[in-house]
Amino acid sequence: MSCGAPGTPSRPPAVQSGSAVPAPTIRAVLAALATTAALTLPLWLESPYFLHVVIMAGIFGVLALSLNLLLGYTGQLSLGHAAFFGIGAYASALLTLRLEWSFWLALPGAVALAALAGWLIGRLALKLRGAYFVLVTISFAGVVALVSVNWMELTNGPLGLPGVPAPTLGPWSLRGKRAYYYLVLAAVLLAYLVCRRLVGSRIGRAFVALRENEALAESVGVDVTHYLVLAAVVSAAMAGLAGSLYAHYTRFVSPEVFLFSYTVTMVIMVVAGGKGTLAGPLVGALIFTVLPEALRAVVSWQWQMLAYGVLLVLLVVFLPRGVVPAIAALRNRRAS
Amino acid sequence: MAELLQHLVNGLVLGGTYALLGIGLTLIFGLMNVVNFAHGEFYTLGAYATFAALGLAGAHFFVAVLAAIACGTALGALCELVLLRPLRAESIDTTMLVMIGVWIAMQNGELLIWGGVAKSIPHPFPTAPLVLGPVSIAPLRVFVLVLAAGLIVTAYLLIHTTRLGTAMRATFQDRDTAALMGVRIGRMHTATFAFGSGLAAAAGALLGPVFLAYPSMGDLASLKAFSVVILGGLGNLPGATLGGLLLGVAEEFGAGYVSSGYRDAVGFVIIIVVLLFRPAGLFARSERIG
């Protein structure tokens, strides 16, 4: 996994004195260990509760990766990301419940619909910047949430849609947590690879150029609107993917999927993990799904949300670049 | 016609408090370049402070409202001194994230202290409505409208006739030149944030007894304040006042003639439409934001 922020010049390999193992080997070993752990996890993690936590971490990992594409790479903060998540969840639930599509058709359907919403918001809002963009995204999410509560015929209003079917694969049902874990793992991997491919390409360099200096990027021929809309579409599609996975995992969708706290959680995950890095959102998602669950035994939910707020303030003040870049910087300092 | 007038009056009562919220936010936004997502939490604070002063300290209603305003002002000043002053050199995104953190922390702090059950705030006004021709209005709402109007006028006088107000306007127009002329920018920021928060707390203290006090009431208040600021244009005080009244009336009409379920969508739609088609606000002569 690449940890360095793109845009920072790659450092020459540090000359190591005394240590026999070069850093790339350590990194390869760590990556192999992480992969093995991820692939075999359901085999040694017996407790369904822990498996549930890991599945939720995976779904939030996809969400954090999706938000990071906008916030971390193009520098646009979307505070309406729960809307794309919710649209994905509702689309997938409605397609399977009302039209009786199979999960494997409903999933791409949900992704496409979320992407369409992303395109719409991108086309409309990305001529705005900073706070104004944030406000349009919040308002968009607000309107979508109100529609989900009020359009009874379609969404069943506040009561939600129960009985969303679990996906099946041929003769097997993916209802069990183990099977679902692998489904989510595949989605995380897909989202990660899409991000990596995108970020490493010309497109990713255009994103970063826009973030760093929009006027300069435009003057050397980067089509601002085109790239920002592209980022919004891919980001929304990934959030829709997470929404669909969430709907078929909890098997119940209600207007709660639009809760602002989902968006806040995504923002905290990205900021804490390290915006503009590939591993950051995943690390952030893991920390902020496992930590609250671990704290649940000790403190109540309200204290947790209070702690979230304080933590966000502290992170922005003391660790503004996030955990992953901080670790990378620490390692670089030690190496040189 | 009678129905229309009734909606108009109700809208103006709401709109007066929206204007209070909007004036505070537009000052903070315009002068400090801080997107204050915690603004609605000071509104919540105003409502709960009134409730606490009445219930726990047994204060008179008017004293409780004043105490709530003082409470909001003091906490606003504290917030600026502790959190925003050290970050003054940082980008607008950084302070925005910090204020989002403050928002979440304050809201859940309130949830912890007061619990999730909505509290009704007692008031000394008779409940029988005053009937003025085709329109009837509760005496409490008359009080809300009068006090809101009084506070709006106070805000104007403060900004336009006092030394502090002149310094604030100078800072808003050109911070560096103002600093060269001897204006202490740090103090202006503290004063602005405290003043804006005080106005938000006043709005909460006024609307709290009309509706109910509950921990998440600030979310919608924030969004409404933002719609007002966007309607009126950044840093535009008359714009914020008119924008507030307009939003209040538009909401009442929306709820009355379209569907009450979509009442709160009016603010959202205003934000989207105005930002897309007239981003400098309805009342600006020229475009100020790109």
C-alpha cells in the first residue's frame, strides 16, 4: 500500500545504517500479512459480533474511500455524502423488493443511480467552492431525506422497507456473516483499486493539481469542471455501492440511512486516517468502527458522539494531516 | 384572504428570529471568514439556558431570556478565544472542520445534560390569542416579534453608530488596512463571534417557548441561518434581515399551501437555487463571490 501523499516528491530511498532489512521488504511482508489476515479472518474470528464489526468497518471503508476522492484529492468537502449512501440503499432495496431484481442486478442499478445523483450534483454545484459547495451538498441531502420520509408510496415513509432479501450466489445464500464478509471485502478491494488506479493516473494528477492551485491547473489546460464532475460521479457511485451492501446486510432500509451522523463519521474517518492518501480512509474506517464498539461497553452512545466532536477538533488542531501521513513522516524522520 | 394574512403574520414571527440567526452568522462569516456550523448550537443553548434559568434558578421569564443571551455571548467569546484564535492563520476548511466538531460536541453535550425528551419552556403570557380582524396571534408570538425587532435594531445601531461597530465594518472591508489604523483584529473577532452567538442564543430563547427545546433543534436552525445568509448575501446585514423575513414567510406558505411535511425543504431549496443562480444573494448590486 502506498502511504505517501501524492504530490509530495518521492523521497530517495533512505540509507539505512545497521538495519539489514530494507524498508520495501518490510512493507511487502506487512502487506502480505495484512492480506492473509483479511482473507482468513472469518476462519479464526469466531464471534459473529466481531465479524459484524468488521463488516461494518468494510462498508464504512468504502464510504471513506469514496469521500476521500472528493475531500482528499480534489479538496471539495461534501457534507451530503449520506445522500448517495442512502440513494444506493433505497435503490437496491426497492429494485429487489418491488421489481424483484436479483441482488447482482440491483447492486449495479443502485451504483448507477447514485452515480447519476453524483453527476447531477457535480454539474450543478461544482462551479461553487468551499463553504458554498458544502451548503449545496447538505441541502441536497436534506431534500433527499425529506423525500424519503414524505413519499410514502415509494419509500413507505418513516417506517422504512423491511425484508430486503439477502443476496444469493447460485445455490448459496450469502446471508451468513462469513459469506457477507467476503462480499464486503471484495467491494473494499474494488473501491481501493479504483481509487489507486484513478489517483495514479493522469486524472488523479489533475485532481491534485486542482486542489493545490485551481487557477494554475486551469492555465495549463486541466478542464476543471470535467475533472470535478468525474470525481463526484465516481465518489457517489462508490457511496451507492456501500449503500447497497448495507441494505442487503441489515436487510432493512429506513430514512435513518440519511442521518447526518453517517456523513460526520465518514468525514472523521477520512480526516483522522489522512485525507489525500490511499490507506488513510481504510485505517480511519477501521479505527472509528472498532473504537466505538470497544468503548460501547464503557460509555454510553451520547458520550461517544460527544467524544467524536471533541476528537475531530483535536485532530484538526494537533494532527491536521491524519494518522497515516503522521506515521509516514515519523518513519521518514527516523530513516534519515 | 384571511388565511393568507394569518400565514403572513406567522411567517413574520418566525422570520424575525431567522433574521436574528442570519445576522449573527453573516457577521461571523463575513468578518472572520469562518463557516460556523456550530451556530445552531448557540440557538439550542439559548433555549436550554432559558429553561434552566426558569426551572432551576426560578428566575422571571424576562430575566431568563436575558440570562440566555448573556450565556450565548459568553460561550461564543470563549469559543473564539480558545479554538478559533489559534487557528486564525489556517484555511477556511480547517476552521470549518473545527466548527463541525464543536457542533457535534455541543449537541451531544446537551443530549447528555438534558436527555432526548423535548422540554416545554413555560412562559407568563396568556394563551388566549389576540384577535385583530381576520388574524389571531398568541401574545407570546407578539413578544417574540417585538423583541426580535428590538434586537435587530440594536444590532444596526451597534454596527453603525458605535466605535466598535465602525471598527468591525472596517475589519470587514479590509482587514490589513484596519489593522494598520490601529484596529485590534483579534478583539474584533472575539467581539463578532460573541455578538453573533448572543443573537443566536436570543433566537433560541425566543423560539424555545413557542415550540419545544430538544437537543437536535440546532441542526435546522443552522441550515436556516445559512439559507438566510445566502439569500441576503455574505456580510449583508439588511440582506440578512430581509432574507430572514422572506424565509419565514416562504416556509409558512410552503407548509400552508403545499405540504407541511416539506416545510423544512423550503430552506434547502432556497440554498440550492440561490447559490446556483444568484450566488451573491438576492439583494446584492454586483456579484461578490465567484
